[in-house]
Amino acid sequence: MAKYYPQMLMEMELRNLRPKTIKAYVRHVAAFAKMFGKSLADMGEMEIRQYLHHLRTVKKVSSSNINIAYAALRFFYVHTLHRDWSVEKIPRTKKEKRLPVVLSPEEVQAIINAIPDLKHRVMVMATYSGGLRVSETANLKVTDIDSQRGLIRVDQGKGRKDRYTLLSDTLLHNLRDYYKAYRPKLWLFEGKRKDGPVGVETIQRAFRFAKKKPGSRSRPPSIPCVTALPLTC
């Protein structure tokens, strides 16, 4: 993998792939190479099929993660080694279709109320109230909060598209309390290092902690990417 890493990295950066995607692609290609212990250039369709089948039957990973592995290997062989890729010979795994878990406003409020830390509480509240993905909440900037128009600007969200979402009066009130306490400068929710945003894992941990508190429901396994039930004002 080390031999081809610079070229693969350059191809990914030229296509403006997200750092998270780059990391996932490199991880899967490295795992693929390690599994067979051969040069990547000496492997092809047969090994790729075996690797994807191994992820499904032995590792028991989800369809989504298998498709990430598929995309990583396809990217490597098509864009780094400039090989043909037959969709018929190397099929993509079909994703399972599941209905999203939808919480009632009362359930959402109970979870948020169970978070004692002001910063963590406001982060989870912003996620639900604004219908944000956790990564979008983590990357909010102070200037993304438009209190005059009652809007939150989401910069380069899913699909690298900018959009606006509603800022509720309840969230705005709590954001003002949070701002007075923490005085963030660039990032709305700063990480341990003030020059960077909070990690996605921090928001998820706050949510998991709240689920275990008495009086809060524990149905969903994690924060949904998007909620259809914004907090009431």
C-alpha cells in the first residue's frame, strides 16, 4: 500500500474528497492488501470479490460499510492503477431499507433535559432542533447563527451543499446562555483545542449518556442523521 499511497492520495485530493472519505478509502485498501499479503498490482477481480465476501460473512459488517469498501477498491483500481472495473463481475451490495426511528417532541425533550452539561445539552439540542447531521452540528461556526432572520447556515453539508435551516426561539435562548458561558470565537462548539471544532464522538457520547438517565427513553442506538421533529418554540 505504501508504494501506491502518494498517487492514490493525490487522485483523491484532486477530486476534493472529504478527509473522512479519504481516511476510509485508505483504511480499506490497506486492509485488502494485508488480507492477501500480495502486491495490489498483482490482484484483481477474484481477490476483490473474496474480500467483499469476507466482510459480509466473516466480519459481519453492514451493507453501508461494505459499499464503502467497494467504493475504495474501485477508486484505487480505476483512478490509481487505471484498470477497467466490471460492475457485472464485481456487484455492489444492496443496502437494507429501514424506517428511521422518529422520536416524539416529549421524548426529545426528555433526552435533552437529562444532559447536565450546558455545552453538551446545547449541542444535542441544536442537532434536533435544526434537523442537523451530527457532523454538521460539530462544524457550525459562530457566524452561522443568524438570530435576526431566525436561521442557521449549514456550510457544505451532505453532498457539499450549503443550506439554511430554522433557528427556533428555544434554541436561540439556550445558545445565548451558552455563548455567555463559553465565549466561542470561530467554531460555535470548540474542541479541546480552541482552534478546532468539537469532535462528532463528543456529541454522540453526550446523547448516549442522556439515554441512560432516568426518565429518558433509550430507543434509538445513536443520534439520527436528520430528525423530522424539531423542538417546539
